[in-house]
Amino acid sequence: ASGVIPQISVILGPCAGGACYSPAITDYIFMTEKNSQMYITGPAVVKSVTGEVISSSDLGGAAVHSATSGVAHFVYPDDLSCLNGVRQLLGYLPQNNEDKPMYVEGNRVDRSVTLPDIVPVDSKRPYDVRHVINTFVDERSFFEIQPDFARNIVVGFARLDGDTIGIVANQSQFMAGSLEINASDKGARFIRFCDCFNIPILTLVDVPAFLPGSQQEHGGIIRHGAKLLFAYSEATVPKVGLIMRKAYGGAYIAMNSKGTGADMVFAWPISEIAVMGAAGAVSIIGKKEIEKAENPTAKKEELLNEYNNKFMNPYIAAEHGYVDEVILPEETRTKIANAFKMLKTKERHLPNKKHGNIPL
């Protein structure tokens, strides 16, 4: 086959020193739970140089790389299940970057559980976004990537009417779905992989913010968060977004907004698209009014209601062109599938250069 092919590494035993760089530059790394390890310097070297005593598994075992470092993408209990996982992944991918993923006939989703049953209207209540995904993709087709790393964002492949799509989704069960350093890296790399191999991208948005705090700022959240914006902006494959609930501030911009090149953006009626939540906005812009009021609590409540009525709904965003259509939850599958069908012939060419300079 011509072109670039997807590259996969399977680690079935120890991998140390410079040998680790070979699998690290592949697209996906598979590890087995008990036998595989990866590290640049082993426990003996670590002890002799730093005095730290640590076992091979604690230094570079599968659990470490799947949940902490993010180096591994999949972990399986044994060699056979690991190789079966490779087979499953390959079923979603094309033969090379000049081809498209294979169409696979699948069963339509079981609609016995509806989206309003899963997603609470109260934006402070969490839910599992994977349950949302499974209500509209082809039945049992969602295949999650890096499920144990940066769990505030979910990425993976699925099929929609038989065609492969890549999904990026905020997970409100962890950190309220906010974006931070690891989530930005995880999302950006997955988006770039999808763009490399002609896989359309669906983004499910329920994001309150980039995670605040000195640890994130000193760790370079500006630089890492920019990777997500860069990846979306650079991707030329079809890009569809669905705003499910919260879409606040810079984090909203980073999650496949119109500003970063989304082709189609849908929103549910309960979605809130704003610079920040009502409470935070009112405490800033209404501070003087609240302080001067005879009853500050009542005044704050009045301003909250006013702000919610004026701004915290998707129709204002739709009026300004940031949302293409406000849809009912039960229309989700149909609208998204039709959008991807319409975008199958999309053509977009980047400027004549080898590549842009991603903020690494």
C-alpha cells in the first residue's frame, strides 16, 4: 500500500533504554498487565543515581503508563487478549493515510434509554458521557482510547451508520469535565491521528473551564491547552460538534468551536454558552449593584435570573452563527449522521507548507 500506515506497538515484556523510543513514536501502544514494563532507566540505575528504591512495575509497569504517564493507550490481562485488542482497533482504521476506513454494517442503537434520562438538567450534577455516546452510535461500536488516563476527557472510535468516526467528549464525572494539561495532550494527539487517517471527528461539549490553579499555570496549561486548539484548527477532516450542557469561556473555544473550524455545531436546548457561569459573571459585573442594594441576597438573585434569561441559552449563540441548529436530544443521531453524510465530500487544503508548528 502507498502512503503512511497506522503504526502499533505491543509490549509483552520489559522494554528499557533507547529501545523505548521506537514504540513511543508509534500511534498506539498496547501493554499486558503483569509482564510488560517500559522505562528509559531501570530500577538499578535509578537507585545508583538518585538513591530511590523502586520496583520495575512501580517504575514503568502497565498500570503506571496507562493511568499516570499516559504513554500506553491500552492494557490487557494477557498476551492473547492484547492481540485481540489490536485486531479490534485495526477494524476502525484505514489501510493507510490515502485510504478511508472500511464501512462495517452494524446494528442501530437500542433507544430504550433516552438522553434526557442520562444527562441531568442541573449543570452541577455529573453523568457518564460514555452512556450518552452509546445512545446514538451503532450498537456496541464505541472503542475507548486511554480510558484510565486524563479521565476528564473521553476519546475513542465508534461507528455511525457503518462509518468510523472519532469522538472527543468532556467527562463531567471527573474534574467536572474541565480541561487541564493531560486532557489537552490526550485530546490533541487523538484529533491529529484522526486527521492523519481521514476519520471524521465528533466533539461532545460539556466543559466549565480550563482547570484553574498555580499547579496548572506553572505546568504550562497555556502551552498544553493550545495544542488542543492547534489540533482542531489544523484538522481538515469533517468536524461536527454537539454542545450538550455547559460551554464556558476559553475551554468552549478549544472544544471544536466555530472559531477553530467546526463545520457543523449543534446544541441541545439545555445548553449554556457563555464566557462563564451565571454565578461567576454576576459576582463580577454586578458587584457594585449587589454591594449598594438594601438586600444584597435578593439583588444577586435578581441579577442571576436576568443573566440566565438573557444569555444562558443556545439561541443567542445560534442567532450570532456560533451554533448551526438547536436540536432535541432525540434528534441527536439523525442530525449528526446527516451532517457527516453531507460533509463526506468536504475539501479543505491547508497553506502550501510541510506542517505548522504545534506548541509542544
